[in-house]
Amino acid sequence: MLNTESNIKFIKGVGEKRAEMFYNLGIFDVDALIHFFPRKYEDWTNTKSVSQVNSGDNITIKATMITPVKEHMIRRGMTLYKCRFSDGESVINVTIFNNKYLAQSLRVYEDYVLFGKIEKTFTASSMSSPKIEKPDTGIRIH
């Protein structure tokens, strides 16, 4: 039976390699593992409109994709995928770097939840490499 003073390597599923990774983080017993918290949380539950936020803010937006993804080959090994989303009030230009799978999975006129840093100018709003998920995935704390 494990208790809080038990060594981390006695937890089911923790072998020598995983135990070594925990040791490098300073986690040697079960109590230290229980009290080890992530560096930060991303709360995706509070969605906002682009018009409500300032440039440089990390925000969550629920938006609809309004243009198909366009592929731009910058140089060998560097591909940009660009598309536009609308939150009902504003249009957001989204740039995705070297993520062909994500770009191919996006569909026009479908709703998505985007999380990332917004950049606003006088004429446009944009997000570079936001995290994008379907709104029905359920988990909103990352």
C-alpha cells in the first residue's frame, strides 16, 4: 500500500525512465507529486469578442471560419497557411505555421474555439499560430 512518503517509482506505471524524469523535476515521493502544479493554466471558458480586448492579450474566441485555408510556401521547409474567422462582430486573420494537418482539418462555415495572442492594428486583427479546437471537445481548461 502506498502512502505519501512512498518513493515515486513504486506507483503503478512509473518505471525507471519515468522516475528519472520526476527526479529531475525534484519529485521524489508521492506527496511531492500531489503538490506539483503546472506552471500555468489556459482557461478557455471565458470567450470574448475581438472588439472587447487589447492588442497583445491572450484570449479565447468562438468564431466561424469564413474563408478556405490558403497555402503559402515561404521557402523550403516553411509553409504558411492563412484563413479568416469571424466572431460575429469582427474578422480575424489567422496564420498557421508548418501545420498541414491542422490546416487540412479546418472547414469553412464551421465553428471553432481559438486561443492565442491577438494582434490588432487600425485596419485588422490577427492571430499567429493559435490553438484551435472544435467547440464540442468539452475540455476548456488546458
